[in-house]
Amino acid sequence: MILVTGLFLPFFSGQDVDAVYGRLHATLSMWWVRGLIFFVVFLSLFHCFHRIRHILMDLGLRHASTTLSLCCYGSAGVGTVLLAVFMFSL
């Protein structure tokens, strides 16, 4: 993912915009590329909300552990569902 977003896209941005768009669209049309992006974002969402939950608990909200779990992991779940709808409707 770092290679694609950090090196390949900027490297090819000097070319014709339509050619770059066509290549990028063709790449994102492959089911396994969409699945890979989905997997990376899914793991990132759950990791992010897990860390937020633990930071809030360290700040003194330990008594609300169940509520924090529901809010944080629920938000990650909703984000994952929205991501799935978006990724697979392209």
C-alpha cells in the first residue's frame, strides 16, 4: 500500500491524466485489489478505535469500559460496513 500510494501514483502523475485514471481504474476493478484495500482499511479502523478506547480508559474512564467498547468497536463496525458498501459498489 505504501508503494502504491507513496511511489507509484506520484511517479505516474506526470503522464496524461486520462492514462493514469484508466490504469488506476483498471487496477481498482480487480476483485482482489478491492479485497486487499478493504482488509487494510478494516484492520486500520479496528486498531485506531482500539487505541482510542485504551487512551480514554487511561484518562480515567475505566468505569465506562463497556460503554467505551460498544462505542469504539461499534464505530469501527459501522465504518467497516460503509467501507464494504462503498468498495463493492464501484
